[in-house]
Amino acid sequence: MPATLRDVAERANVSIRTVSNVVSGYEHVSERMRTRVQKAIDELDYRPNLVARTLRTGRTGVLALVVPEIDVPYFSQLARDVINSAGELGYRVMIDQTGHDHQRERELLTGGDRTMLFDGILFSPLVTKAELREMNGESGMPLVLLGEHDFDGRFDHVAIDNVQAAYDAVRHLVLSGRTRIGALGTQPAEDYATPQQRSAGYRQALADSGLDFEPALTRPAAHYSRAEGYTAARELLAANEAPDAIFCYSDLLAMGAMRAVFDAGLRVPDDIAIVGIDDIEEGRFSRPSLSTVSLDTPFIAAQAVSRIVERIDDPDREAVEVVAPHRLIVRESSAPGRPRT
């Protein structure tokens, strides 16, 4: 039989109320008494009743992480790091995915599809700017937004500097001697923050390098997948004047683009250099290995979990924005100095 509060109290020779205070983290317990009770808890391998704790404190010790697609490597890495960071602060994580369903995102953000199974939400939505402005978080559930959204002071936000990340990737290609640099991952309406910001960085890097922006060298991608990257790159290579480098808005697009280059009888990076964004594990072991902009998911996760825990403890505190660091990693797919024929 699992140990109970009464068992722990008898082992420590204290009252059940004292054990409950220690388990609940009640601060007005002496260190000597806390150590004594914790020793009994460890000896009996006692596990608190989460249902009872929820009824008593109104908290579950569970956070929700909501992402568009859990099978995308970036979100899988993020989920792993969120789970690790949450565990360090005594929380568990429930993961959900929206599958690019905007109505599902609205319901989660407005409370239309919410139960009290968790204490706060870490949310990485794909909503447009207009849709995000409509989402006021009426339910009062503590919320931290992840990803590329304009900070408006309503929600805590852990962001990526996509403009600078894209800029760094394209400048690297320019400094490697490339002059016709294509881009894969634009989206026709440009309503989503990620492609909009990465397009801005791409164009700014071209302008600062004295290169003209050529719309013919860009291709859209409805989803950032290998298949979309392959299709978009094939279209780009079939154009009258092919690029000598391709900046891809994600590593998955870049993996598909590299395959398209090889299938066209060309070489990476000799004929066409390729750079992505995300630093997924697959890119480190591909041949050639993929140059990329690495996004610091452990930092993003730690900051997001820290912000949500602070929000849970103090719902009225001022919202903050944290920008995560990134770094360019040059690998074989864009290594400078390679002979070109």
C-alpha cells in the first residue's frame, strides 16, 4: 500500500498538519522540523495526492505547452527543454498541439476549450497579428507566449530576433562570395510573424551588401517541411538564372532544398551554398552537414518556465519580453573557399 500522510506523521512523530505544511511548502515551518519530515517522506517513498493538493491550494503543479506540431524537430527540442526546466522548479508538463488550426488556438487562448488541469500555459501559436490582438486572455489563466510575435504588453513573451538571425545567415553567404542569394519560406500574405521577420532580415542583408532584391529568387512555403523545401528549390533551380546560394527559413526547408540541388545534378556548396535556421540534429549529421542559425532552446525554455511560474505566483505583475540569443554555425553546406565550376 502507498504511504499516507498519517504514515509519514507517525514515522516523524509529528502531527498530520505538520506533514501537510511541509508537503505544501508552507514557509512557517522550522528547518529542523522540515528536515525531520522530509527524512520520513524519503524513507517511506511518500507521494502527495495531487487531487487533494489541487482542492486544497487551487494548483495542480502542471503546466501546459501548446505548439503547432510536436513532430517538427524545433518544437520537439523545445518540449524536451521545457520539461527539464519545469522539473527543476517542481512542475510537470502536459503537451498539446494545434495542428495549424486557428480556431483551436483561439479557444485555448480565450478559455473556450480549457479545463483546470494546469496552472499556466506556454503557448507557441501561429496566429496572425490581427488575430492575436483579438485574444485578450479573458479566462485569466497565466500565459507566456513563445516565438515571433510583436510584444504589446499584455502577455509575457519569450522571443527570437528573427530579423537579425536571417540577416546573419545572408551576410555569411555574401561574405562567402555569393551574389545571387535565393530565399525559401516566404508566405504570400506575409501575415505570420516568422516569415515576415525573416524576409525583413534577408532583404536588409542584401541591401547592406549592395545587392538588389530580386523577387524571382524567392519562393513561398505553406509549411516548413522537407517536402516544401524540395518543391520550392526545384522551382527556383528551373528558373532562367539560378541562385548561387539559398537562405532557407528553417532547417527542414534546407534539408529538402539540398536534395533538390543534388537531384538537379549540382553540388552543395560548390554550385549552391545553403543555410537554414533552427540547428536541428539531423542537419549536424547530414552530408554535407548543414550550416544554420542555432536558436537557444534551453534558454527559451528556462526563461518561459521562469516567467510562467512568476506569473502564477503574482498574476498582476507587469508583463515582460525576453529575447533569446542565437548564433551562426558554419558547416559544410556553406563553407567558404570551396572551388566553384
